Amino acid sequence: MGKRLYRHDNLKYWWVYDLEEIASILKVHIQTIRAWIKDDGLKTIDNKQPFLIYGLHLIEFIKKQNDKGKCKTPFDKLYCFSCKDARPPLKNNIAIEQRPNGLCTKAICRTCKSKMNKTYKLEDFQKLKRTFTVVDVSKLYDCDHSTDMTHIHDHIKTNQSESSQGDLIQWLHQTTNQNTTPPTNG
């Protein structure tokens, strides 16, 4: 099982939290928080019960805990889920999927033949092509052309039925004010 990452964006640095509040916010058991205080050095206001923790100290501690689980990978390696380490891909082949916040690369591990992945910046695409053999590129959107420049606008035309419907709606509005005959197509 992988290292769990805790969300700290819903903690407020100026608040004071007790253990039950922290457990409910982070969705951990209260014994986990007691272990953090005892073994991992989570600072409390004082040693009296109930234990109270400043939000600032809690946020700093959570960030450190999250950083412990991260694996720093070199540019030419991807993270293997089975090996739990950075490894080169099988045959140096990768597949790239373009996402709004970057490039998601996927490959197969040379060692254990399981899935690997890593995210890169959009600017790294040319360097990726030089470093790896790119076997597939999935482009989810075209950032060069905005959506208002699609082919749909070229084919919009008004039909006779659309204009006659417009005439009918206009006639209905007029009939509320006076009594007239409906328009004819033609």
C-alpha cells in the first residue's frame, strides 16, 4: 500500500485544533494523531490535556508528512507502482497524453512489467521526444484554435421552416393585441 497524502488546504493556520477535530478533518484515527505527537514530533501548545495544536504547526507537519512519500525521479525515468521507485521504461517506449496542466506519460517497467507514469510540463515535449521513443500521443484539446473557430459556424443557414416559425411566433405576439389572420408561407 502506498503512502497516504493528507489534504491541508482545508486547515486554517490561525485556528487551534483538538485531536478529534484533526481526526475528522484529515479522516484519520485519533491514535494516528497521538502517534504523530509522540513519535513524529507534532507540536502541541502544551503538555496538558486536551492536547491542542496550532493550525500553523499542523499544516507544516502535514506538508512534511506528504513530502516523505514523494519519489524524486530523474527526467529519463518514470515511477513504477509495483517497484515503488523510479525506473527506465521498457524498450524506452512511452505514451503521452496531453492534459490541461501538463503531459501525462505512461509506460511499462523494465524490471517488473507493471504500469509506470510521470507528469511533465508542456514545454518538455520536444525533450521527451529526444529522450524516449514516443509510441502514442493523445491530444485532448487544440489550444491553437479557440472553440469559436469551429466548423459549425461555416454551415449555419436559416431554413424556410425556421423563418416561418419565426413569423408564426411574431404573429402570436401580435394577436394578443389585435385579431388578425396568420401569415402564409410562400
